Amino acid sequence: MEQFIAFVKKEFYHVLRDRRTLFILFGMPLAQILIFGFALTNEVKNARIAVFDQAKDEASQQLISRITASGYFEIQEDVMDNSLMEDAFKSGKIKLAIIFPRHFENDLFHQHHAQIQVIADASDPNTATTLTSYISSIIQDYQAELAGGAAVMPYQIIPEIRMLYNPQLKGAPNFVPGVMALVLMLVSVMMTAISIVREKETGTMEVLLVSPFKPTWVILSKAVPYLILSLVNVLTILLMSVYVLDLPIAGSWVLLLAESTLFIITCLTLGIFISIKTKSQQVAMLISLMGMLLPTIMFSGFMFPIENMPLPLQLISNVVPAKWFYIIIKSIMIKGLGFEGIWKETLILIMITLFFFLLSLRSFKIRLE
Amino acid sequence: MVEHSASGAGSSKKSLNMIAVNHISKTYNGGAVKAVNDVSFTVDRGELFGLIGPDGAGKSSIFRMLTTLLLPDSGTATVNGYNIVTNYQQIRSSVGYMPGRFSLYQDLSIEENLHFFATLFNTTVEENYHLIADIYVQIAPFKKRRAGKLSGGMKQKLALCCALIHKPTVLFLDEPTTGVDPVSRKEFWEMLGRLKRQGITIVVSTPYMDEASLCDRIALIQQGKILSVDTPQQIIAAYPDQLYAVKAADMLRLVQILPTFRPSVNSYLFGEYIHVDALDINGDGLKDDLIRFLDAEGFKGIEVIPISPTIEDCFIKMLTS
């Protein structure tokens, strides 16, 4: 145990005495949180929506068929009550819901104005605004058609738009979980991999191996400091998002930190696996960047919506741990879900972690080469 | 001083030898590079044993096999009675190893490095301070300095302290004096002599032939093969011929002309002299012939001195014959 503590202490010396490492560790999360506010806008195709048609008359059916014909939307299900709709939103099955009131046609043709409710999942604000504006323009087209070219619209449909989860359409909810995934990937995977490979490269691993300290403990004591530093990073990012970006955390802090710890451990096992398989710091860094960071950016759903990708890419996204972490963090932070809402994603992360842990254990060498 | 390890799993047959190497071989790149080729030798307890050979002779590979860092392709070896393959854990806890490259933490200070390695071996600096005392006092004034900022000689002293701090039974030093200035080299060998007197078995490798005479016994090694294992005195005594040191005013021409003197004569530059070794004729006959030959060639300031060979001459002799 004393050896372990001495080792962890030594590891902290390494980190704290290297200005570049310190900068990557603590400068980057701050910079990224501030920079990523300007997220990219994306065109949305085949967004899955739900329709709650309480009228079931000719006018509502006409409007629904226009919405489906536009190509932007795909009706996932016809829901019959509000609680079902709520569930569909929470599980992420739908991005948007349209609710026609009873007597829609009656209101429209007799009272000359009717209402229609449009509810969007605004935890991804870009997608939500794009989708609602598409719906609005389809409704306007329909109105114009009914007017038959008259200058004054005789029949008015007023869409009542509601943004779920993120009514002010803040960009932060979207990118805070993304930046968290990105930073943890960078710190936990790359830094761990590099710090272990550095011992190989500088030859200190030779001295460490020729000692009573078990080689597996060498690796484990490397992971501890980075676990602690990563947790500090998570806390920094969360505190910044609460106090600087005014984004309250809807769900439980404890659950959020527990899930973050799980993801950090996932990343650490990935980092250790890379370090076992590589011999130089450059290779370890390249693999961490190309093999981990790039997929995290592309396939976590943080920059590019996964629903819009071709099927093969959607399948690939399933093996990217950051995707599951991103879903978990969004669910807790923004939707306020409890563990019952994210246990599937948690289980997948645990499986990925176990897989790489066992793989590392198998390929770990107690000698050089 | 000698540690008895009767209870060890691999020490069923207790021998006098601290290290016994039996026909070990090691190849790299799937057999393409033969680093160590059928090497056997033994090291006695308390002995200062030298592996002498040029770069790439396979010295480091032998060290890494004996310190259990590499597995031999074939052959067996024991260190303090422990098998290097099956009892690797016992060897790792009982030997001290100083790799060829400086392998301490450059961003840790002298003090921090020493304490870290002491803790790693379940001991403290205070407990075994007497072992390192006369080495450590030389670097103690700089103990707050980072290891990366030390001079070559100081780095080696620190590395030696770190390898000694757990009171090893055997000390493996892979080229400890390479890249170290002559004064520090001399000091370093004096330290090894003192450690030897404390009963520690030391195996040291070096490419410097002049350091060979400081060892109790040496193994001359070239291209993975051992040419000879003996005391330096015996190796020199076994030199078969009379060796001459030759000098003249025009050394450049002398180097070119000497090979034409006689086909059986071997000559090579050695410091400010040229060493000439005759295989067939010994004694003054050769000396007179040589002087006459050089006179005829018009050399001025001719010197031909009979000398006793150094280890390097023995090494060259073994390579050419």
C-alpha cells in the first residue's frame, strides 16, 4: 500500500511539474466550454414525430398528409394521450409532436381560425427550431391553398409552439454534455496512455519491472491520479455550466457524478489498452486522437445528429462509448431522468469497460516486448 | 553478507555460483537478428564480473535476460539460485538493476527519486543509508535539483544509489560509464570496488577495454558469442605472441606501409603507436627485420618497442584469429 501511495504521489509530481500537461488538463475544458457555444446548424431529414389527432376530420388528415409528404418528417406513431407522448419524448423516440384539437375542421371553417399545438424536444435547440419552422411553413402553405389566391386569409391556423426541456433554446444544454465527453476522452484516454508509454520510452519501465512492485499495480497506480483529475474536470465543467452558462441541472447530482465516474473508468481502460499496445508516445497520442477523439466528435451525436447518418455509420456509432455517455448526461442534466431512464445506456458502458479491461489484462506483459 | 535463500522454490540445488548461465540464446525479429548466441558463464558470490565488448555485442540482451525482462529463446540461467523464467518474482525483488540508458525520473529531484525507489522496494533510505553513504554525500549538496538537470557523472551516481538502496544481492550495471567523463569513470570504478568489499556481487558491462583490468573476471563478447572468460591477468598471459609498439615521424605513411611488410603480420593504430603483432617470428628477429625494413623505406625517428599486450590487444587478436 505504501508503494502504491508513493507511486500515485510520483504521478502527481509528473503532472503538476509539466506546464503543457497542466494546460491540457485544465485550460482546455474551460476554453472548449466557452468556444462550443457556437454549435453547428444542421439540416434535418426524416425527423421522427408523433401525431395526436383528436379531430380525425378531413382538414387534419389533409394537413398530416402534407407533413409526411414533405420528406422532412416521418410519423413514428399516432399517440392517443398526453402521457404516451411524454414517454416517447423522454425515450428519445420522437423529436416533435403535433396535436390537433377536437373540432379542428369545425373551428377552421366556421370560426375562421383554428389552433394546432406543436411540441418540440428542445434539448437539441438547433434541431428543434429547424423542425418547428418547417412545420410552420407547411401550415402556411396549406392556409394559402385554402384561401385560393385571395389576399386576405379567410381561414387561419395558429400554431402554438412549445419547446420542451429547454424553453429558452439555450445552446448550452446541447454542448455541455458533448464537451464533457470530449474532455474526458482527451484527459483519461490520451493522458493515461501517454504517461504509461512514456515510462516505456524513457526506460523507467525497465527499472519498475525489476522491483517487487507487481506490474499490474504499476498500471493501476497510473490510473488513479487521472481518475481524480478527470473528476475535478467534470466538476469544473458542471459548475461552469450552472454558474456561468445559467444552465441548471435538472436531475440528480449524485447520479450525474456516478455516471461520469463510470465513463472515466471506461476511458481509463481504453487508455491503458492503448498503452499496452503501443511503444512510443507519438503512436499512443495518434491512436488516442484518431481512434478515440475523432469518433467521439463524429458519432456521439453532439456535433452531427446520428439519425441523419447512413445506416452503416449509425451502427458504428453504437460502439463509441461517448455516444452512450452523451445520452446519459443529456438525460440527467436536461430531462432530469433518474436511473430507470438510463440503465440501458449505463449497462452498455459497463460492458464496453469490462471488454477492454479483460482485453488489457490478457495482453498485458510482465516483461519487455 | 551473502544471503542464504534456502527456502526459495528455485534454490533446491544450492551452488557456490551467484549466477549460472547455461547455453542461452536470444534472437530478435523472428530469428533474423541473433543477439545472444549460445552463451554460458558463471559468476561467483562476491565477484566483480565484467562483460566486455563493443556496441551491439549482445551485452544488454544478456542483462535483460538475467534481470527477467526478456525470455531466452533457449538455454537456462539462474540468479542466486532462482530460475530467470519461473522464479522471476524472487529475482526482481532481490537484484539491483541499472539499465544502459539513464532510467530515473528527470522531473523528480535527487531526493524524490531516491525515496521513490526505496519505497518501491519496501525499504527506506535511512535503513540502508550505509550502503550508499559515500556515493550519496557527493550528490547530496544538489538533492533538491531535478535529475534531468544533473551532469552525466552525477546522474550515474544517483542511478547507482537508486539501484543499491534496497541492498541487492546482485547488482547488474549495464554500461554505467558510457558517456561519463574520465574522472567520474575512475571514481565510479572505485565505488564499485568498495561495494564489492561489502560483499555485493556485481555484474558490469562496458565497451571500454581499459576498464576490464578492474574486474575480477571478464567475459569478452562479440556478436553475441563469448570469446573468452577468465581473469584479465590470465587473458593477457594467454596472448601467444610478442607485441611491438611502432612509431615513426610520418605516421600516416607508416600505417599504409606496414601491411606490406609481411603478410602474416597484423598491425593497427593504438593511441600514438602502431601495434604490430607477428604470428610466425618472435623475439628480436622480428624487431631487427622491422627496423631494417623501415630504414629502407626511408622512415625517420623509428621506434620499435616490445610491449606486453592490453585486454584490447587480446580482444583484437581473438577477433582476427
